[in-house]
Amino acid sequence: MKKLLIVDDSKVSRMVIRAHVKAVMPDWEFLEAANGEEAFAVVQQHSPDFCTMDINMPGMLGTDAAEKILQSHPSMRIVIFSANVQDTMQNRASAIGSIFVAKPVTEKSIATVINYFTS
């Protein structure tokens, strides 16, 4: 069974992402974290296969958390999911080995995420 970690400081955003992904991948297991530090701890304990990561959260930026996670779990696929669509954020996501998908979360954006995770 594949495991997806959803990292976002907004509980509503986590619920929306979970609902959209679960509709397409009902057998997956879902884990959640509200910030980068919590995400790193969940990764160490549960070794998820995939992760969606917001950028702007309290404490560590999502891109920094993703980079830290990928250093210890290089095979994990991470999608940076953010409303912050500046080129610098998109370039940073690419530079650390993840992809950038713009919020708001839609069926189309979830399809992009699922395709990246399962390709």
C-alpha cells in the first residue's frame, strides 16, 4: 500500500487534497503534518512514498522541509503545492528535485500530482 504525506498548515487544504487524491487512489494510506518539522518527524517514523508540501507555513519553509526530507529519503516523490507561484519558488522546487503545482487544488492539479507520483 502506498502512503501519501500531506503537509499544509491549513487543515482545510489538507482535507481537500486528501479527498481529491482518495477519490482517485482509494487504497492509499494518508498521513498529515501541519508544518515542516512535523513532516520530517512523520517521514522518519512512517517512510511515506509521496508527499505534497505547502511552502508558506509557520517555522520552516516547505521547500526547506522538502529538501531536508529528500536528503534522507531521496527516492520519495514530493510535490510543492502552493498559491505562491513566483518563479523563484517554482525554480527552488525544481532545484531540490520536486515539482511545483499551483493552488487552488482542482481535479486537474490532482491529476498532475497523481501522474507524477505514479509515473
